[in-house]
Amino acid sequence: MKNSLSVAKLKFMDCLKAMGIFYSISLLLMILTWFLSVKERGGGYNNESAALIFLFVCGLNSFKESFKFTSANGVSRKRYFRESLIAMAGIAALATLVETGLRLISQVFTRHEMLYNMLYESNSIIAVVAWTFALFFCVSLLGWLINLVYYRSSAL
């Protein structure tokens, strides 16, 4: 039980550093947008598309090195894949919480529209969080799947 979820912790911590850099740059851009939109109230801010691309790239980068490392240390493939899904769900949940927090903070100063609100015109925060989590999780899994297929096809 000592090493339960060790692969998930490894993958989560690996992506956490990059997320810190990404969201600090995003916060700086949001502050810059606030200062530039002081004269005009029509300015808006949306970071969701950048977060989608970031999570896709995180999914692309999260397979090869960690797979070789864990298989060299005796971790079964079944455990590796199960814990990779757990780590990606955690990454998507953290990104969802940060995006929702940024949305709530930025609505004080500028207009902030999330993708779910633009598509469905709903103001339910629970629906927005659930939809954003599902979108972030699917995008990171898509990047992971593409890298997995590429790794498998190049190893033949």
C-alpha cells in the first residue's frame, strides 16, 4: 500500500509545474487585459481555448518517458494506465477549478465568457464546472491517446 497511486502522483506533479507557469502567465495576461479595458467596458477575456491547447500538449507529453520509467521499475501496464487516468482526471479537475476561479474573479472587472455559456447560455455554475471538467479531461485523454498510438506504431 506504500506505493499506491505512485504513478498518478508522479504524472500529476510533473504536469503541476507546467500548470503553475501556464496559469501565472494567464493571470498576468488577465491583469493586462483589465488595465487596457479601463477606458472601454466592452473588452473581454477568455483563457479557456489556451487551456484546452495546454492540456492537449500535457496529454501528448505525458506518456513516453513515464511509461519507460515505470515499466523499468516493475509497474504493470494495467496499473500504469489506471493511474494515468486518475492523474489526468486530477489535472483536469485542477484546471477546471482554476479556470472557474479566474472566471469568477475576472467577471468583477471585465466580461468573461466561458465556452459552455456561449454555447448553452446557462448560468448554472455546477453545469459549467461539470462541462468544463469533461472537456478538459477528454482533450488531455485525446493527446495521451495520440501519443500512445504514435509510440505503439513506431515500436513495430
